Amino acid sequence: MHIHEPSHDPAEIPEPVAPDTATLVTLKIEDWATVIIMALLACITFANVLVRYFTDSSFAWTEEISVFLMILLAMVAGSAAVARDRHIRIEFFSEAGSPQRQRRLALVGAALVALLFFLMSGLSMRVVWDDIRFGETSPGIGVPQWWYSVWLPVISLAIALRAVGFLLRRWRTPLVSPAVAE
């Protein structure tokens, strides 16, 4: 029997997780939403697997609900990523240069994210209104389409507000020069 000993190679040691920054609205909202959505996805998928195994048929509604939940999960995770400054970016550019340049890029990035998601929130409200006005129903199970689409403006607004919060936190944080930090 061979016991695997932990490696002491620095390349294999994971980065420590930084504590969450203080935000006006707690990040536990996104964290718990993620847990709940993942649990719902797991339960729905497991129930569908059991039904398929025992009956050779499946629940018709599971695919539609699962797709909706995966989209909702991505949006909620996006909100948490923006608030924690963990959203996708090209590190070659964002971490290069002086601390002033890095700060300016972070501020511009947060402002652009906020602008994009404020626009998405506003424009998607029109989609929700059209879904309600025209009585659109979902293709799979025939429920009102706005049950799904109403979440796009809500979560887009949340992402925009998280970006504004990050922008304000970054703006207020004093810039520490490398000579002072050492």
C-alpha cells in the first residue's frame, strides 16, 4: 500500500483564499442563491434520472427548468465575481504596469461593467413587458415566459450595483506605493 504524501512543490500549493471585502450588501446573498440553485439542479436531475431508469420516460419539464436554473446560476455567480473582483479579464494587461495604471484599469473596467449591466437591465425590462403583454409561454411546459425573463433585469441590476460598489470601494482605497509597502 502506497500512501501519497503531500507535495512540497510551490507550484502545487493553492493560493490562499482572500477574505471577502466589506460590502454594503452582504455577499452571502449570492453565496446562498448559488447553493440553493445548485441543490435544485441536483434534485431535478436526480429525479429525472430515477424516472428514466424505472419508466424509460422522463419528466418533460426538467430540461426547461434546468436550462433556466443554469442561466440564473451564471448570472448570480457573475454578480459575486464582480463584487469580489474575480470576473474574467486578461491578466497580462490588468496586472501589468504601475499600481496607478492597475487602479485606473480596474476603475474603467468596473465603470464599463456597470454601464453594460444597467443597459441590460433596462433593455430586458422591455422584453419582460413584451412577454407579459403578448402572453408568451415557454416552449417546453407552457408557463408564462415572463416567469423566466423577469430575472434578467433583476440580476443585471444587481450586477450593475455590485460593479458600482466595487468602483466606489476601489476609488476610496488609497493607493499605496511599492516603496511604502515594503
